[in-house]
Amino acid sequence: MSIEKAKKHKKVKSPAKTSIRSLDPFLEREQANYPNPLPSREFIMQQVAQHGPVSAEQLAGLLDIHDEEIGVFARRLRAMERDGEIMTNRKNLICVAEKLDLIKGRVQGHADGFGFLIPEDGSPDMFLGPREMHKVLHGDIVLAREAGKDFKGRREAKIVEILDHVNKRLVGRLFSEHGVLFVVAEDKRVNQDILIAPGQDKGARDGQVVMVEILTQPSNATQPIACVIEVLGNYADPGMEIEIALRKHSLPFQFSEAAEQLAQKTPKKVRKLDWKADDGLQREDVRDLPLVTIDGETARDFDDAVYCAAEGKGFRLLVAIADVSYYVRTGDGLDVDARQRGNSVYFPRRVIPMLPEALSNGICSLNPDVERMCMVCDMSINTQGKVKQYRFYPAVMRSHARFTYTKVWAMLENPTGPEATENAPLLPQVQKLYELFHVLRKAREKRGAIDFESNETQMIFNEQGKIERIVPVSRNDAHKLIEECMLAANVCASDFLEKHKHPTLYRVHEGPTPEKLDNLRALLREMGLTLPGGDEPHAKDYAQLLDKVKTRPDAPLLQTAMLRSLQQAVYSPDNVGHFGLAYEGYTHFTSPIRRYPDLLVHRAIKAVLRGEKYKPGGKWPELGEHCSMTERRADDATRDVENWLKCFFMRDKIGEVFDGSVSAVTSFGMFVLLDNVYVEGLVHITELGQDYFHYDAALHSLTGERSNTRYRLGDRVRIKVMRVDMESSKIDFALDNPVTPSLPTARRKAKRR
């Protein structure tokens, strides 16, 4: 009997005086959560496992479910089925999924029609052929069974049941063929065409970008069917790349009505009543201290301000951070939206803020010459760069200047120049900040933090909104000065919360996995180098090697390989340290306007100051996973937009020749980053020359079988631009001088064999 039919079941009263439900080991927990508790999920699973596959009717009888409980019981069974705990077999009998050797996982699609099952338990991925992928869309949650191996020896899966169709809405381009309308999703991992139901096109024209809502999910025999709910416009319209990215990556870009109303009610300036209104915390007055903000030229939201002065032989450093937590309270409309967004997203020429503009660019932003609420980390630092003591407190401040990195660097380079003269009253404290920077930098080197050099670029646009050129962004010591100040405050925040045993989200970064470490060491051996530290190297070992190779011509290759051997930094309540920065504990405290984890850290610090415990309205591990996801989502979306813009920039350069460096090597070719243009494209393996090239993942190389020509990460090459595909945001290159082994040489080799 199906789970749905359990609703119609008429229970036969059990003759036993004591209900079997009293034996539920989780009864007390269920009673605490529900006034009329059902058997727990664990107890239901136990009974199904004990009695074998049973019908919904039999299970209701076994568990002494009363007539009035049937509907609620059916919903619990459906939820358990959705979560992959139980499933219904062909005979409509309920089974424990684990007993059927089924694997729960998420479908990961590929543009070429196949896909993979990513098991929830962390076991190796399984291949899904085109026939299996016809039943699902990328991202769906399924139960699958191992079905042997494919011709490449990969474990192959067969989908048994679809637990959750996650794609409800998709963005794509509408096309018409022979009177049939269909949409090709912008996310190429969704590799099925989506049919548009008759009369549901909302007037969209062929080739336009639309948002669709799926009416019928795919199955063995049918394609997905949808209706158009929004017509975004033509593909090449200015700003369309951002509109697509927002919807493709499910980025929230419209604030809720509740958030908008609260933003409108937020005061435009600090009031006298705000000084004492923060739940009993007394604010200190630091308005007379010459705090300054130092940011980029285009910045509009100012999170942080700094002040430095001599203190004995050492320094007093104040890092004042916008007190967003005063205006955004746990669970209110602003908080719900901020949590959902997780962070601000910075596209070229457009920002999707975490908070409405009234807060992000208004009352929370540390604008010059106005009073602002802030949280201060007040530190005493000795001449060795060690924080001897620190204190956190809420305050009211006034920024004495809005500096840019360029202006600060000009002041430091030329203390008698126009920038320094114009800001003469503030010059001494800027110079004291620079003095502290050198002290902190030496402490960083002694600590052994890894200092990877990054090549950042900026797109310069014309009046029509298209890229005119791409230029490198130079980082001077003013950038690094602020970075060191923020690191110091973040470490103090971590230490403060850990000392007081208050849960929070740490910014954790684990060292290399054994597999990645083996690959890195194989490459280093090839170069005649070694990474000290044995099976568990420290950041200091990486830093020493980086310093050793920085003058070598292959330094970019070695730095890239070392960087890729490390894991990605994430947010977690478990403090396992930050490998790259060589800190035992690290949080994000300094950017609550644009990062939700920082806002949580502020609330936790305030709770400790009050002698309380902060409850964030959710479990800390889940919050960590969510904030890590929103960070990756933002990175993916901005990368999509930048790639599209770069394709648009290169579309009229087909046939031109450029020099560049190999930036990545894969089994299907190598990516090349062009000099001065800062655009990346693929040289497919078939464009490397008339040879069989073999990929070595450990050495990041492709080697020709006959020619013995090898291409490695960092190699210099000359390429010709062959193709620019705006729809897939891909650029194809060909080598300007591909390898062509001479036939006589090849024949001589054949004879010797």
C-alpha cells in the first residue's frame, strides 16, 4: 500500500494495554517538540528494519497509529522518503533505504549529456550515463544503486528514486524550431532542453533571455515542461550578463518588504538615545580620536577605520568597525535577508549588497565627519608585533578623513608632497600606522604565514558599458597596512570568544590533503626541490619554499602548484586554525556590512560583554555551511560575468596573435593567460600538434608521445585567437607554432621498436 493510501487506513485497535510507542527511545525528545508526538523517525526505521518491507497500512498498525493521526503520520513518512531514509519498492512496501544498498547523493550534470552522482556519505563519485541523466536535472537529490563499471572503469550508478527535484526556476534562452518553443538553460550542467507549454511564452521572442518555472519535471519518457514567468530581454543588452548570473546562481537581489520597511525606519544619523539603547551596554566616546578610513577609489561602504599612536615603546592600535548589529537585530526582516544573501556580491559596475543602501552606504558606513556607531578592538602591541592586551567595546566615532590607498601611499612616499601637505594634521598617525605595519609584517614572516602574490585586474568600461581595456591593479604597502590591522583585530576576536567559550563561526583553513601533498612533492622533485615538514608540513614550510624560489623563472608555476595543494577556507564553529595565515584561531570581525559571519561575531562579542550567550536562531554548523556556500555562490556568479565580458572584449580579435603563459593544464588541453590583455582561453589538446599528448596531473603537464614536447604550468607560449563563443563564455586558442614531428623521425623510431 502506498504512503498516500495510509491516510484512508482504518486502524484495528491493538489488544495490548501498553502501546508499543512507549518503547520509543526518543519519546521524551518528541514529547518536548510536539504536544501529541508521533513515533520518532529512528523508531519507525527500527520497526521497518525489524519486520522487513511492510505496507503503510501494516506499519500504521505496528506503531499503534490512531485514526486521527493518519494524515500527520503520512506526512512524516513522506518526509522520511524525501530525506532518503525509507523508500517504497515496486510492491508498494516501505523499506529502509540502507538495507537496499542504495546511495543517496546529488546529481552533478555535465554539458555533454552525462553526469555524476556525488554521494552524501563522501564516497567516490559515480558516473551517470545520458540515459540516467534524462530522468533528472543537475542538482537533484536521488537514491541510486551501483550498476557495475563503464568502459573507462568508472563506477556507474542507476537512479532508483528521485527524492527532490531542486530546480523550480531556471534562466535560459528561448528558441523556436518547427513551431515548438524550448529553452536552453544558461547553466550548461542542465543539459536537457526545457519545453514551453502552449500559450505560456509570455510573448518572448526567439533568442531572448527568459526565466521559466518548471511545471513538469523530467522522467524516463518525457522532457521537462515549463512556462515563461519573466522576459529579461535580448542576450546582448547592456547588463544582461549580470541579470543572467543573478538568476542562474539563485542570488537574492530584491529585498523583502519587511527589510525595506525597516530600512526606511532606520535613523539617518546617530541620536542621543542611541548612546544608551544597546541593551545595557555603555558606549564610549572616541569621536576626538583621529580615526580614518582607507579604501579603494570606488568604495562606497566603509566598514573599518583605524588609529595608531605610540604607547611606551610599542603601539596602541584601534580598529573601529561599523556596528551593524545595533541596527540589524536577530530574526528581523533585515537579518533574514542578510542571512539569506550571506555576503555582498561585487560585479563589475554593480553591487548586490547584503544590506539595503540606507544601511550599507548610509547609517552603518563610516563616512567622514559624521557620528557613527562602532565596535572597537583596542590593542596594545609591542615592538615584536605581539598583541599584549586588547579590549572590545561599543563606541561612537567620527571619521576624520576618507583616504584612498593611492593617497596614503603618496603621503608615505613623499612626506612633503601635496597629498601629505593637504593632510598634515593626520600625517603623523599615518606614519605611525606604517611603522606598526613593518613590525606586524616581521611578525608575520617569523610566524611563517604564507604570502602568495596575486595578480588582480580591473575592467575599464566605455560609456556604452562595454570593456575598453583590462588593467592590472597594483597593491602597494597601503593595502598591506590595512590588511595587517584587520588581521590583528580578527585574531583578537577569535581569542576573545574562545577564551569565554562562546560559540562562533571561525574562518578555518586546513592544510593540504595527503593526495594533494603527494602531487605537489612529485612536481617539486621534478624541479629538484623539496618541501620540508614531512607528512604534515606547516605554513612556515610553504613560506620558506616560496621565499627560496621567488627569483626563479618558474616561480609562477611553483606558486600556483603550492596554492592548489591547499584546501579552501570555510566558515565553521570548530576552530581547527588557519593554515595559510599560521594562526591557531581566526574569525572575520572587520566587515559586517558585507559579510554575515562578521555580523554574527559582533553579536557574540556583545553577548559576552553582557555576560550572556548569543543564540543566532539556527545551528552554528548549518550557519557555517550556509555562509561558505553563499561565498562560493558569489565567486561563481562574478566569475561568470567577468568571463562573459572578456569574451565580448575578445570577439573582434579573432585571428590576432598574443603571447601568454600556461595558467592551467588539464587532460583535454591547457589554458593560457594572455600578457597585457589578462584574458584566458583554451588551447585544446588537438591544437597542440600532430602527436599524442599525455596528461600528468601531478606534474601539471602534457607531454607528446612522439615529439617528447612538454607543456607545463607557467610555460611561455604564443597563440592565435581562433573562436569566441558568447553563449558558453569560452575562448579557443591555437598555438602559433604547434608541434609537428617529422615523419622520417617517426619511422626511424618505429623501426627501432
